Amino acid sequence: MRFLMALGLLLAGPAGAQEVYRCGNSYSSEPCKNAKTIDVTPAVSNPDGPLTRLIYLCKRPDKTELWWIDRPCSQERWDLVESVRVPSNVDWKTQMAIAQRKRADDARQASQARHHYHSSEPGSGRSSEARCEEFKQRVEYLDSAARAGGTARKMEWIREERQRARDEQFRAGC
């Protein structure tokens, strides 16, 4: 009996797919005068596949150079340095150039943030309240950056900078 029910469901599947008709401002499974057939198949969000992909910056244990590859470093038994999301619809050279530019931009931003932070060290003539406010703003900025996410290297840098800021806040008596 169960076999017959299952067989009936399988056979009814494609034939059981109902057409939907637009009749004026309403929809119906029954055709009406001047009805228009509506496509109710599920929409595909991206028929061309993913728009981005990860590429990996790896270091071979026996070499000092770094290599960009299109698969996880662990597959080659190499160490992962960083992974970067790049557009999938461009050639490999362009993907590497984008990844290298992003890596350089991240390093430059980290350097600028570090320089800005260290240029406002306590004891440079500002009031205690002003220094405490700067530390508070710095921690809030780092918290916001952490929530935005990023590469493992960036997240580690944010964690270290936040710890430095909190330590300075404590030392300043804020």
C-alpha cells in the first residue's frame, strides 16, 4: 500500500505542478478570459555562480617567498598567511593584483591608525579629561572595526590595539 502511495506521488509530481493565471488583479489556478500565465518557478539569485571567491597567500615551509594560490594552503601543506576575497569574473593576474592592493591598503591603514594613536601619547600637554576622551573614542573605533570583521591578521591587530588603548586608559586613571 505504501509503495502504491509513493508511486502515485512520484507520478503526480510533474503533472501535479499547477499553472498560475493572472486574471485582472487576481491570481487563480483556473484560466479565465484573457488570462496570462505566470511563471512561478523559484527565482535563481545568481545564475552565473558566485561573484567572489577566496584566494590564499601561502608560505612554503622550506622557502621564504609568499605565493598566491586558488585553493586552501593546507592542501599543499603550506602555511596560510592571509586569505582575500576577490571578484571571480576576472583573470588570475587581476585577482592577484586586487588581493595585493587590498593587502597593501590594510597595512597602510593599520600603520596610519598606529601612528595616529601613538602620536597622541599621554603626557603631551593635554588635560587628563581630553586624554581619557581620546582613549574612549579609540576603543569605540576599534570595537566598531572589530564588528565590521576582516582578515585574521586585521582582527588580531584590532585586538592588540584595543588592549594597548585599554592599558593606557588604565594607566591614565580614566
